Amino acid sequence: MFNVAVKEAEEGINNDIRQATRDVGINPDTAVAAFTNSRERQALVSLRYNNIQSPKAPAALLQGNRAKAYLEIAYRSNGSKEAGFVARRMAEARDVLDDPETWAPDQKRQWNEVYLRNRVEIEKY
């Protein structure tokens, strides 16, 4: 049963990635292949396996916007905001995308922009 559930999550993420390519002009098969065995894919599959939708995260990752992907995974993929789930989403975001404090200068700039645009939402956490 677990293997079936994981396979369904994998297929769902492949579909999400293919869909996201429409927004960024990348070949869908190339995009799916680029995510194979990646840390980013692990986080997306974990979300999907737990029945959590984060449709904007794949597009953000395909665009190289780690800040937006971090926002989507850490702050927008947890509708219940229960402490345990919040901690898990934050851990997934950090495990996959690292802590924004460790990012390259251009990625930190992206995070600062995302943070300022979404400050109220982020500070509620």
C-alpha cells in the first residue's frame, strides 16, 4: 500500500512539473528529468504523499526562484497551521532549499523581496 501511495505521489508531482513548464517555457520531459532524485523532488513528493498541494512550488523551482519555492513549501502548504505540521513544512523547506541565511547574495535578495511582499503572512507563523 505504501509503495502504491508513493507511486501516486510521484506521478502527481510529474504532472505538477509538466503543468508548471507551461508557465516557464521548458520542455516537460526535460523538466521532469531535471528533478529526478533531487532534494527538491523529495520535498514535493512528501507534500503530495501527505495530500498537500503546493502547485506554485514546482514553477518557482523551474524558474530558479528558491525564495518563492521556500515561501510556498514553508508557509503556504500548511492550511491547518497545527504546530507539528508547521514544523514539518519548515523542516522540509530547509532540508531541501537550505536556510535563506546560507543562500548566495542574489538568492538572499530574492528572499528579502518575497519576505517584504508577504511579511504579514510569514510573521503569523
